[in-house]
Amino acid sequence: MPQLFDDVGECVETTLRRLGGRIVLALPLALGKPVPLANEFYRRALKDPSIDLRIFTALSLRKPRAASDLERRFLEPFVARVFGSYPELDYVDAVRTGKLPPNVQVIEFFFEPGAYLESPYAQQHYLSANYTHVAREVLARGVNVIGQLIAKRVVEGRTEFSLSCNPDLTADLLPEFARERSAGRDIVAIGEVNRQLPFMFGAAHVSETVFDYLLEHPRYEFDLFSPPNLALSTVDYLIGLYASATVRDGGTLQLGIGELGDAIVYCLQLRQQQNAAWRRVLEDCRASSRCGAEIDTLGGRGLFEKGLYGCSEMFVDGFLDLYRSGVLKRRVYPHVLVQRLLDAGQIGERVGAATLDALLAAGLPPHISAADFEGLQNCGVLHADCRYSHGQIRTPRGDVLSADLSTPEARARLAANGLGTHLRNGTLLHGGFFLGPKGFYAALREMPEAERRQFLMSGVGFINQLYGEDQALRIEQRRDARFINTAMMMTILGAAVSDGLADGRVVSGVGGQYNFVSMAHALPGAHSILCVRATRTKAGRTTSNIVFNYGTTTIPRHLRDVVITEYGIAQLRGKTDSETVAALLNITGSRFQDELLRAAKAAGKIAHDYRIPEAHRHNTPATLERALATHRRAGLFSEFPFGTDFTTEEIVLAKALRRLKERTSSLSRKAATIAESLVHGRTPVKLRPYLERLQLDRPRSAQEWLLRQLVANELRHELG
């Protein structure tokens, strides 16, 4: 039984007395961090230099911070409303500023994207590792404490616990901890209860004996970190549209978080619910002439009649949207033969004598062993009330039957009295961790248990790779997989840049991207799909994200597969270098095609007389806007298709402030913008609610007056 604590100080003190002054603390990435516990360990180390504290984690979340007075006016009310009582991690600011004490070390294997580019400490203490290798590295670092936020419930007087949002690494580490403990090492597992966490099943559902200490008290309850849905742009939607066309009915889907993930979900829903409209959008984008062959080869244009199964390291809220809209409906079962026959259409989810015959014909041993019995009962082929003992099966009626099914008579007797009615324990999604808006957590909490059990949480050792004792089952379940991820840039030869800059600085981390790309090449019928915005604009300058070469890569070119930009689909698997160059030029922004083509010709990577086809010479933002214009007037492709935590005023202000930031990115541009704002006289009444939101409706200083003028000028552009 774990020891219970209602005071975090006592919990940490007990841990220090047990282990001594050297603490190697493993914390889950993102949502599952027990912030009060982590902060108490850090504060103890700050006060006592004799404590050697090493923190191993990833994605240390922090609430949005303002970089200027104007941003502060916008963010403070929003952050208070949306993030509520979520506490900050004390070590994060020290990492960012390089002010950690010498007795504290923080190592992360994945960063909040872009947050640590200017932090030498974080850059020096980044650990580059595939997601599936992190558990190994944690053990190698000598972890002796693991802390995790957990869910708790009481069922019929029995207390149960769940790793909820983060079994991703913990589920893989727990068996290793047991082995380490049996070898004499002392490792302390601490669970901190938070009742806002949904109680999830699968590998997340753990025994209380997993924990040495449990921390629970209302003062340690806090609001979960809830990033809001962001606006979707035309570029996001076009990438989502093409990605939705590469997904095959009856297949498997992996997605990531963010605007591109949301856009893909929206377009998959559109394909399912308004298929004719979805097809018209494809035609208006000239998809048939530009990449029709790729669509037909990779995915399709029809409805999801069989549906999809989700196998994703991140369980994003979009999967619930796909479930509600009838896209995510292909259940997978924990039995190789059942899964194989089900996918082949040789059996259905309704169980009968034919199910048993098909299983035996497919290779089920006629002499049913205890393990065979357990597997068949677990997926519903055998009745839940049957019992197995010494080569015999006792049916719910009390009949005792031979487990030797080699004769038709034996099979008939079992079919009459011992079979289930329907397959059970089917899974719609296996996820490793989750993070999302408030509504996502609420939906999971409020979902009936039987329904929630279809969304199982698992370790990344299961999700992100095929290796394991159940490899054959994973292969059967993950048929026609589409592993869809994002990259920052692609080289013209097909290497992906997803996590770092040319000078070696890390933007985020490799995470599980390499895992899924590699798995796509190993799985029959699977593809890795990398989505890249064709261009980026910074400080008024637009550059191409399709580049000739780059100083670092995340995915090597020999694993190139499918690449999507807002201008189409490039199928690169099995292509020569010249074919790869040609395919990527077709989905490059036209402003940059000629330069890239010249570089490829100079390097001898494409024929000197090669010309980009005319169908791909009009890759411009204006072309994209025209393609969606009619459909937007019909109510499709709105900015926030899944809702948002931003108010109406905040949506407008966010656009205005982004535009203002862009227009003041250099001294010359700032001077011109200020001059423009000063020519306007009285502020129109319609701008008052927006200025009130920023507390600029009644300026109390010259600086506030200037800010009001600048904001009002941008609002005029936004509101017309």
C-alpha cells in the first residue's frame, strides 16, 4: 500500500530521507507533470546546496507570456480566464535565463517549440533521442524518483488510479523499475492526484501498488493546462485538404497537435459529411490535374464506410471530432487471427459458429490451450462466463466441454453454449499522451465508461514501433496506416527539417517523428506524410520552406515518402533524385521555383533542359484564396471550425496586433507605421469595445495615447 500525504513538503522530506541528497527526478512531458511536487523538490534544492537535483523531462509548459506592454494588455485577462489556477513550473524561468543553481540540472528531450532558441543552458542540456529510446536514457541517467499527475476514482469501495494523460513513458518504465528494484536499487514512484484529469484505461489503468507515495489535498488541485484552438488559415486548410485525400478507408491514422492537425480533421469530416462539396473544393484547386494520380494511389475520394482506427502518440481532441462524425469507427481487437479475418471481411463483429470455423481454418490450434482460451474470451469470441481448466471448457449453463475442437461435433457443442454474441474490447484509438483545450478534457471526463474504454492509453513502446512480442498483432491492426506529421522545411532531395536550425539550435525535438517515418516503411500499405507550409514570412520577408540544402535534418532523404504543401502532393518513395526534385518543385511556391531549379541543374541533379510543367507554375497565395472563396461564402473553412476560447473582440484584436507587430519589425517600418497612425483624428465609436478590452479607451499618458493610435489604425484595416 502506498504511503499517503496531504502535505507536499512532508512527501519530499520523506523522499529525501529515504534516498539521500541525490535526486534524479523523471517527470512526464506536457500535461502530466505534478507541478506542486516538482516545485517543492526544486525549492528544496535552492535552499540546500547539498541536494543534487537532476530533472529529466520534456515539454515543460508555461502560460503565454507578454513581450511588451501591448501584449500584456491582451494576454493577462485571456490567460487568467483560460488557464485559471494552473501553476507555473519554477525551474522553467531559471532554465530560460540560465540562472539554475549549480546543484540543479534540467535535461529535456523535447522543447516547447521555439521557446529555448535564446537559452544556451537549454540548448546545451537538450538530449536528442527518439521517443522510444527515452525510457532507456532515463534509466541510464540513474532515475530514482518518478513523479506523475494521476486520476483517482472509487468503484464499489475500491480505490483505483489512472496515469490518465501520460502513460507514454511511465507505462514503459514501470516494468524496468520492477527489475531495477529486484536488483537492489531504490526507486520512489510518487503520484499526485488531480480530480480534473479524466480516468483513462489501457496501460494508464494501474494498481495502487505502483506508487510508493500518494499526494492528495484540495490545495494541490489546479486547472489543467489548456491551450486554445487557434485560427486556421487558407494555407492550413489546403494542406489539410490534400492530406485528407491521402487517407484510405479502412486504414489507420496518426495526427499531431496544432493548426495543421485541426485542418486535416476538418477536411476528413468534410469528406465524410459533405462529400460532394469536398470533391468540388478539390476540383477548384485543380487537384485532378496536379496530383490526381497520387490521390488515387494513396487515398481516395469516397466516404469512410469502414472507418479509421487511430494509433497516435498524441491523442489530440480532433480524434473525438472524427469519432463523432463517423470517421473514427474501425475497431481493432487484441487477437491476431480475429483482426486478420475481420479486416479481410471473412468474419464480422457478430460472433457465431462461422466465426469459430473461420478461426480454425485460419490457423487457430484445434486443441485450445489456456492462453488460446484467454485470448478468445478477451475479444468476445468465447462467452465471458466460460471457464477453462485442464483442457476443458465450462459453459455458462454448467456444461463441461472438451477443449479439443478437432471434430464438427465438439465445435457444434461449443457454438451452441459457449460463444459470445459480439466481439468485445474493441479499440478505436491507442494514444500515448494527450493535451488540448478545456472542452476536450471535459468531454473525456463526461463520456460514459464503456465509450471511454474504446480510447485506450498506451506506452510509446507499443504505439511508436512494431517491435515486441505482439508484433504480428500490431501489423494487422495498423493496416493502410497514414502517419501524418509536420516539418519546418524540406530539402529539394527529400530530407525533412523538423526540429532544429542550421546552426544546431533546437527548436523542439525529434519526438516520435522518426519512429513513425521508419514504421511507415516497414508496414505493408503504410505511408509517412510530412506536411510543410511552402513559405514563411518574417519581418516582412517571405522565403521558401522548400530549400536546396540545409545544415541539419530530422528525417534523412533515404526515408522520403509523401510530402504535402498547400500546392499539392509529392509522392517521393522509390523516386530517383531527379524525380524527387521535379515532384517537390511542383509543390513549391512559384516565386522560388526558378531559383531552386537552377540550383538543382547546377548540381547535376536534374536535366539541364528540364522545365516545370505549366500546371504547376501558378503556385501563388492569390490562387489559393480564389480556390476557397466560393466555399467560404457557402459557410465552409471558417477561422475557428471547432470553436475557440477567444472572444469575438479578442479574435479581431489578435489579428490587429499581429499585423502591428509585423509592420513595426524594423526601425524604418516602425516609423512609417507611427506616422500613418498619427494622421487619424477622432477614434470611431465602433472601435471602443476593442480599445476598452486593452484598457486604452482612456489613455493616461503619452505612451498610452500612442498605443491607442497604433491599435486603432490596425483595427481600421481589420474592420474596414
